[in-house]
Amino acid sequence: MSESLVLVLNCGSSSLKFAIIDHTCGAEVLHGQAERLESAEASLTVKSADGKTNIPIANANHSRAISEIVKVVQRVDGLVEKIKAVGHRVVHGGELFHKSMLINDATITQLRECEHLAPLHNPANILGIEAAREVFPDLPHTAVFDTAFHQTMPSKACIYPLPYDLYKDHGIRRYGFHGTSYRYVSQQAAVELGRDESELATVIAHLGNGASVAAVDGGKSQDTSMGMTPNEGVVHGTRCGSIDPSIPEYLVQNLNMSMDEVSDILWKKSGLLGISGLSNDCRSIEEAAAGDHELSQLALEIYSYRLAKEIASLVVPLGRLDALVFTGGIGENSTLIRGEVIRQLGFLGLELDAAANERCIRGQQGRISTESGPAVLVIPTNEELMIAQDAAAFIA
């Protein structure tokens, strides 16, 4: 084990994921998650080579959760002393942050200026940063932004067709997300294909409860499906993705809904959950669809169709397609979704290797297409390693 480890923190509004990582090889010494924070059911789950431990932390906030994580770490002889940096996932960096940044008081002030762009995510990210700085005041802390990778998008891809002053004066534009995942997967795709990343034109589909697709040329983002918020683009677990922008107005004027109610529908009651009426979990929907549940079958059809259509559109900024890559929980494990999407994209020369598709699940990386035509790959993402490596760069 390296003498220089990184603590990676990913804070949600009521949760906190963590990992202690050897940034030189990606090995995780410890990892886990604090869930249901600020409730009586709050708990901390810790996983290591020795097994899994669940610790009740009733009513704990982010600060106490981090303190509890430190207590766990302190029980491992010499481990605290080996942590040399802390890396924080931050969802939205707006136009202020084009790369990972060392955190100081001025950085946090700038982060607060971006809160309105991701009101469900950034405030929680800042809570985690402040709590961790209290516990580890002498370590360098680094903010790694989901949006930074997409700062290479040209204006034609990121500017909405709205009055230009809305962009110039208020920053209303497309930003894109899942950038840390795309950065890792783009590098790994080049390794898998035995080619230099700088020469690859790749479409990457990061598919989880939040889903997006990106066009990556030479390791740089050219366009992506998510926009100003993570609710543009393809179908998500509970979010609607792209819809007619007049629908919210219709719901307010004709169904007497408040904007809060409309927002709740668009963010929390739509997507796979909204269509199926059962779940936002793709595994549950696939099981129900296999049992002839018609709305689950429809949900999978809509998901696959819209995903295939988005992938095809993102070949346009590349001009060609060397590889299509699936990643994220659904992308790494749903042989059904992958197979259906590839079938619909046959006109691009994609051809499924059914046996390879069945093999590439539960962390198995590899090619799932035949040797003819563009490659189709499954690559498990590793955002934590990217965050750890960025944080390690500031250790000196």
C-alpha cells in the first residue's frame, strides 16, 4: 500500500460516499456510504478487505458523518497518517472552473456563485467540503467538477437559441455533466483498442439513474446530451430528459399545478419511474417487462429508442465513429439495453457479438461487437480514481 493515499468524498443532499484510494494504482483501501443523514435512520456502511460494517449514526449531519469515517480510519493502524489529500466531487462549476482546483476560502466563495445552477447538488457538495476542511485542516483539498470536461465544447454546441443576453448576463447555456466519468472512460477506451486517445472519435453513454451521452474527439468533449442542468437529454431514472419546453406552462395553466409541483414531476416522478409506474431501477423494470408488464415494456422501448437517437445525433460533431462505449450502472450491466441500442444503430455499421455482450457484466470490461465496423465497448467507470489523481497532483 502506498504511503500517499487520497480520501475521496462525494456528498449528496442526504448522503455521503467516500473512498480511501491509492492514486498510483486505483486500489481502494476502504470505501462506503453514509445514508439518510439528518434522520433517525442515518447509518454509515464501511467496506474493506475484511468485510462490511454498518454503523448507526442517528440524526448525523455531514460533519458528524465525516467524523465517524475518521473514527473508522483511525482503527486501522497508521492509515490516517497515509492520507495526504482530500478530493471532492462538485457537480457544477459553471464557467468559473475549467479544471480541478485547489480549495481555499476564495474557491468556496466562487462555488457559492454556482449554487443556483445546481441547487440540488452544489450546496451539499459545499457542506461536505466545509466539514472535511474542519476535520483535515492541514491537508490540501481539491474540487473536481462534473462540468469541467465539457468546457471544450464549441459555442455552436453549448449556446441555446435564446436571446444571447441570457447567456452573456446570466450564464444560461449548456454545461454537460458526468465529465469525470467521460475523462476516465475515454482514456480506457484508447487502452482497450490499443490506440492513442488523440486519434479516437468516440461516443460514450454513461447510463445510471442519471444518464447522458457525449461525443469525444481526441479526448476532448465536442457535445453532450445534458445541458444547463442534468435534466436535459435522454430518459433518466426519475427525470424526464428533453421534452417540449411548453409542457410546464401547460401544466400550470391547465392543470392548476404550482411550479414546485411541476418541478417535482420533471425531476422526481418521470423517466423510467414515470412511464413504468413501478420503479426507477432498470433491473426491476426488465424483470417486470419479462413478465409481460406492458408499461415496463414501453419504458424500456422509449429508453432504448431515445438513447439510440441521441447516440446517432452525436456522431455528427465527430464526423465519424471509431467506438461506442457503454458505462455506468445500466451501461455496464444491462445486456438488454445494450443489445437493443446496437440493433437500432445497425445503419452505423454496429454489429452485436451476443456472447461477448452476455459476458460483459459485473465489472467485466471488453468489446461486445464483431470485428467489422466501429467497436462497441463496455468499460466500468472509475470517477473516484480520477478525483484521487487530480487531488494527488496538489500534494506537493
